[in-house]
Amino acid sequence: MTQQILKLSEVKLITGLSGSSIYRGAASGTFPKPIKLGERSSGWIKSEVDQWLNERIELSRHGGGA
């Protein structure tokens, strides 16, 4: 299985979250943590972001809230 890496701009577009919300969630454990790609570069594993998004949808649809 091939893994796809998303940059911050793509994660923001997919989730609708701001950059600070994404980093805050990653720090608190409520959003996937980025991986280091280089000295000054990081990205998110697409399957982890997709899973997070699906969990939010499921919670929303079945009365769990955000």
C-alpha cells in the first residue's frame, strides 16, 4: 500500500481547520501528528487524516458532538 503525504495547506483544505487548530490538536493528541520529512519540512499521512475526518463525521451523525 502506498502512503500519501499531505502538506499543511492540503490538510487545512480537507479538514476546514486553521493551521493553529491542526497543530494544537496534534499537540493534545486529538489530531494526527505530522511526520518529519526533512530539516524544515513536515507532512501528515493522508490515511490518518481521513480516519480522523471519518471519526468526526461519525460522532456528528450519531450524537457525539465535536
